[in-house]
Amino acid sequence: MQGKRIVIAGGSGLVGSKLQDLLESRGHQVAVLTRSPSGKRHFFWDPSKKRIDLPELAETQILINLSGAGIADERWTAKRKRLLRDSRVGTNEFLLSLTDQMPELEQFISASGINAYGYDHPSKVYSETDPYGHDYLSTLVKDWEKSALGFESVCKVAVVRTAIVLDAHDGALKRLMPMVKIGAGSPIGTGKQMMPWIHIDDLCRIYLHIIEKGLDGTYNAVTDQCSNKEFLWVLTRVLKRAFYLPNVPAIILRAMFGQMASMLLNGVKASNEKIRSTGFTFTHPTLEGAFRDLFKR
């Protein structure tokens, strides 16, 4: 495939930096939009002020938006909820307003969340055709994806509903590691809630696959799922740490995190059949194998 001119908005974070490296290794030319340019081919943008400093915007063929304030970084106050929405819906809307300056745009890819389906039916395995849930996060994802679909009048649109991303130095594992390393990792709530997951490398490969196959539509980016208790048990076994503490009671989590505790205490199962049906294969299909790969680095 001939190299494409690709722009990644919000591309300086966990996924974006690795995705940039992968895309460039395949011969694509990548520019990254970030509020704090510091890496190769980084360009400044501030969507809240409708500002973008990318000289080659008109040459963009593939546009990827990974922007989004961290869902679990702070309590969900009214102010935080506005930021969560603006950093997702608002950035998509701003990019859409620029499409008349991108005459060569072929495809728009938006990040999204696997929690689109809600938590009402924990035993159900959700596919992309299932309806949205009714809780706060599901509603946020619904609005996020609706803003992405605005690009359909311009180009192909793909939406990547992302599970918990496994990376040894960032994301969920970064938060867990300090407790696990001192033998204090323990399940939360019942420990039975499901945790859908994906290795960072496989997530980046899904984006590459969507680009190189010219795919559109919505895709669950999830390798597999396991219970919260099993997730921690496998992690502590791989790291050779203790796993014997009692579960963290739900009441404590609700007191600490408020409404955000619902995300920690509830889980969802999702199918990856659709992305696999396009010819995609996962290089890290088991949780233990994914952990062993990450911690050998």
C-alpha cells in the first residue's frame, strides 16, 4: 500500500505515540496535533480556542482523533463532565468544521469506549449492533460517536470502541503497579465484574488494519475479558507478587469516587468477531501472554 498522509489529533498520549511509530514504520507520513508539541512532527492545536497550526492540513488523507480527557483521572463533577464531553465531542466537531480545508480526506477514525453498552446485562456478550446503555458513560459514548458520524458526508468513518488498554508504563497498569508490587493488589467490590482488555500493540494494529483495509463502521477493540479477580490474580502471578488481601468493599469505592465508582464496580463483555471477520488477528490473545510480553520489556 502506498504511504498515506495521516494526522493524529491528540496523538501525544499512550496510544498516539505508539501508533505514530507503527504507522511510520509502514511508510505512512504522520503529523501529530497536541497542545504541547515536543516530539517529531508535532504541531500545536487548541480545539477549545479553534486554533490549529498545521501547514500541511490540506494534504491530509487520513484523520484520526484520539482526544479525550481521562475518564478515571478525577471525580465526575459537573465541571469534569463538561471537560470529558468537550474533549471528545468538541474535538470531533472542531475537526469536522475544518474538512473544507482537507480536499483529499479519505477516512476519519475516531476513538470510542467499550462501555457504550452499559452495565444492565453483565452476562451478555455485546456486538456492535447492540443498543447503547442508559448510564452516564454510555450516553457520553453515544454523543461521542454521533459527532464522529458527522464525517460521513465527507469521507469513510470508522469508530474504535476501545477496551482497557494494557501497557506496562501507562494507563490502567500504571495505576495498579504500585499496590501490586508491595503485595497489596486486591479485587474491588465482588471481584466478579468483567474487564475487557487489549494489548497496546494490538490496539495500534487495529488502527493500522482499518487504514490499510479502508474499513468503515464501528469495531470493538477488545481481545478478551475476564473478571476483576482473575485479572489481578494473573497479574500478580506473572509478577510473582502476593495475592491474598480481602476485596475492597464497594461502599469504600463509592465514598472515594462518587458516581465514577460505577465504572469500577460494573463490567461488560464485548465480542471481537466483527474485526476478526475482516482478517485481523490478535498477536497477544491471552491475558497471561499479554502480561508476560509487556513486563519482559
